[in-house]
Amino acid sequence: MRIYPIVLIVAFALSTVIGALSNTYFYLASIYYTEPYGSSAANFIVNMLSLIVNPLLLFIIFYSVGKRIETNMEFYSSILSLFLGNAIGLTFGHFVTIIVAQDLFHIYPYVVDGRTVLAVFASSLFPLSFFVGFSALALGYIIKKKQ
């Protein structure tokens, strides 16, 4: 089995955005705590962006990738690439959000060490975005095989 770079890169990019968006609530609450509706408006925007990226954009992209898969081995390799890109991207997005918050807003939620990285990586192994991407890949592959 080989790793497909396009699936890995797309999964990494979308998962980084998903991981960063999922961690912005803490920072938005600390920024807009003085305004009565500022936090609610910012959370609404983050929720809409999250909905657009996951599941809509994620499903559309991986459905089109699934329609281009030719053989079973390519399908299994695409799933492996999706899994790796998703797990690494969510972990990366999580820590990018923390680094940006520390630099811009001087908020230090916790110390980043080896155990923290391992815990975040372990929690990002099978998230919803993996199952959305997997379903889209499988659906595209099955529809192509039926045609």
C-alpha cells in the first residue's frame, strides 16, 4: 500500500482548519467577554464556518476523489492517506490555535509537552471528519463501480 499525496494533503489541510476552528471558542470567549453579544456572534460565525468545512466541503471533495479511484488497492491506500492526514491535521490545527493565542492574546491554556501532544493526537484518531471523508470516498467509489 502506498500513500496518495493528494488525499493526504487535502485531508491534512481540511483537518487543520477543522482542528483550529474547534479550539477557537475558548479564545473568542476571552476576547469578547466585555461585549454582551460579541461572543455569541463570533461563535455563530465559527459554527457556520465549521459547518461549511465539515461536513459539506469535506464530503464534496472526498466524493470526487472516490469517483477517481480505479482499484481496490487504491481505495485502501486512499483510506490510509485519509486517516493519516486527518489525524495529523487535527493535531496540527489544535496546536496552531494555541500558539496563535499565546502570541497574540497572551493566553496560556496549558503547557505543551510530549504527553499533551500524544493525548491530542490520540483523541484525533477517529473523529467525525474521518467518517465523513471515509463515507464520501466509499460512496464515490461504489457509484463509479456501478456505472
